[in-house]
Amino acid sequence: MSTTIKINDKTHAVDATPETPLLWVLRGDLKMTATKFGCGMALCGACTVHIDGVPSRSCVTPLSAVGDRLVTTIDGLQGQEITALRAAWTAVDV
């Protein structure tokens, strides 16, 4: 089933079923591998993206839940957001 989603301010056409986890669409279909797989149960946060500014675990978010909302991955962070994230990761040696 073909659908379009907006990721990091760009529209992408994907061919996936509505129940496909957003993480698999990002990593498998779109080859956006910065968003990571961790636990697959929405517990660890490795797969976190923002959907319309709200943190969401992409491993348990079906493609159908995205609709026409904006998905922002770690690749889409800019300015103070990415600077703060890099500083936090450096502090804990990620």
C-alpha cells in the first residue's frame, strides 16, 4: 500500500502496510538509519522521533498513526537541539 509521509520537512512516498512500525519504514524503506532499534518495546528510547513535536517511540508507532503529521528524526534536529544532544551523549560516552 503506497502512502506519503513527511520526514524532516521532506515528503517521501513509501510502500508499506498501515501497521508497519514507523522505525522499519525509516530504516528499511527510506534507509534513514540514524534512528536506532533498541528493545522493540518502547522502553529504551533508542527509536525516539518527534511527531508534530511530541516524542514518540517509532518501534511501536504504526505507519497509519503518522498520517499527515511531521516526523522529525535525529537527522532533522538543528541548532540548540542537536548541540544539547551531542553534549549529553558526550557526557555519558555514547
